[in-house]
Amino acid sequence: MNQQLLKNIDFSKVIEMESLVTYQEGRVVSRTLAQGKPLSVTLFAFDKGEEISTHVSGGDALVYILDGEAEIAIGEENFHVKKGETIAMPANIPHGLVAKEKFKMLLIVVFSL
């Protein structure tokens, strides 16, 4: 039997990525699709005003906005990112985000081995 490296997603089925996480009032909802070294893949849905406080990650991160918009801080810079846009965040640089309106994102973090 083959080990499935992805989880929480149907195989051999066309899926609209945005539909895999739903908005909940006053919450951040996440759905992990893969986790470990060298890769982590997680979907998030943020209610307006929710945030992830500034932190540092040991891997490079790629955020793709599936819906809505967010303010993302990387180091000393702030970026307004909206549906259809992506931004990369380098490892070991402080970053965080605030939902300017409801938004959903796909987060891919790549770690060195």
C-alpha cells in the first residue's frame, strides 16, 4: 500500500481550493494538507480583523490569497495582498498578518533538510 503524503483532501477529484475552508465569525480556521520536513501546506480562512501575530519561521513561506484581502508585514515592510496575488516571505525574518476583510489563503512553507 502506498503512503499518502497529503491529508484532509479527496484524491482523484476536482476541487475548488477555496471551498476547503469556511469562514467562521471571530475565528481563524485552518486545514492542514501536508505537514513535515521539508514542506508544510495549510489552508486558512480568517474573519475580518483576525490576525497572526508577528513571528519567525525556519522555512521560506509562500502565501497565495484565494479570497478577500490582508495586510502582511515582512520585516519592516507592509504589503496589501488580495485575491489572486501571492507573496513570498523569507525564513528567519519576522512576519505577521491582519485580515482587512474576510480572506482565505494557501500557505506553503519550505524547510531545509
